[in-house]
Amino acid sequence: MSELHTGGCHCGRLRYQFSGPLRDIAHCHCSICRRVSGGLVTTWITLPARAFKWLEGTPARYDSSSSCARYFCGNCGAQLALITHLSPESIDVTIASLDHPELAPAERHIWTDNRLPWLHLDEHLPGESQERL
């Protein structure tokens, strides 16, 4: 039996679920994630798109680059997922939007060349200057 995980936005208009283990989780330091979230990092889990489904609501979409579409709540603004055209068979989901984010610790850092120099977070984790696909 596969693990089932659920999550959603702050106001509750959007809900999702996905099946599978909580792995391939990374702290993203790219400037785009900072700008769209207003946070210093965004932590993502990457999973097969076929394992993910929206349960309630229809997310708003924002194309943050020529290769990336981000999905968020049009009411409360919570950022929930992204799909990159560079890896269309997968979807990234924000760990902070999970119902139980405490079960999903990060395994690595990505886009470390964009890391803010004064931010010290999980220094023991490996880092990648970009993201491996």
C-alpha cells in the first residue's frame, strides 16, 4: 500500500493529495522562489505528476519563467506547486503546504549559487549550484 499525503492552502479553497514516499525534498534558494513566496527559501518535494491530484478547487497559474508554471490559491495566495517544462512528468509541491510538513525533512539544497550569504540553514545537507533534473 502506498503512502498517501494531503495538503492545501491557508484559506482551505484548494486541497490536494499525492501518493508515494516523502523523498527528493530540497530547499530551493533561487531568486524566483524568493520573489514569488516572499520567503528566504522554498522547500519542495518532487514526485511523479501521475501521483498527484487536486481534490478541491482550481488553482491559479503563474508562468514565472519560460519553462516553469506555478500554481497557487487565487484567494489567499499560498504557493502550492510547480511544473517545469524541462521535466513534465514530475510536479514539485511545497512542503509547507502539507498537512504534516514535520514528516518531510529536506535532503539537499538546490540553486545554492543564489543562496543569501547570511542564511544558515541545514548546513550538513549537500548542495547543488543548480537543480539536477
